[in-house]
Amino acid sequence: MSKTSALFSEWGQLVVRLDTWYLMRRFASGVTTESHQLHPTFMRQLSHCIFEVDPGDARRLTQAKRHKQQQQKHHQRKAFHQPQKSADRLCSTPAESVAGPKG
């Protein structure tokens, strides 16, 4: 039994022959080619017709992405506002270790 069939185990006569992705690919290949300028738009709209986005999942994903972006901005600002520490570290490093091997 496939994973998709297991999801609908109450439907005893259900036969799953194609995964949704393969269904979309077959449908798209019958009406257009990937080089067509509207192919990405068509596939996106076809996906919206087949899949339903859970509003709670979408909200949590958006919040997680925003949190990650805020953390990245914080780290960038912290590094940008402390250039003196980097300069101090560089100045306190012995010249021999910066110059490399002699020869």
C-alpha cells in the first residue's frame, strides 16, 4: 500500500496510480512546453487548483522567515557597528604572524 493510499484507507476501492506531482507534469506536457513564456504561470495556477494551503501553516512559515531575517539583520548590524574591535584585534596581532613565513 502506498503512502497516498494509506491516507485514504477508508476508501477500499481507491487505486492510486499517480502522485500529484506526476499528474501535474502530465497535464502540463499535454498543453504547453517548458520553454513557453507562460509555462511557470500555468504550473503555478495548476498547483493552486490542486493544493490548498493551510492558513495556520502559512502564517507560521511567514513568522519563521521574518524571525530568521531579523536575526540575520541583527548579526549584520552588530558586526558593522563594532569595527573598532576588529581593528584592535588586527593591531594587537604580532607582525610576524600576519607577514607569513620568511623566505
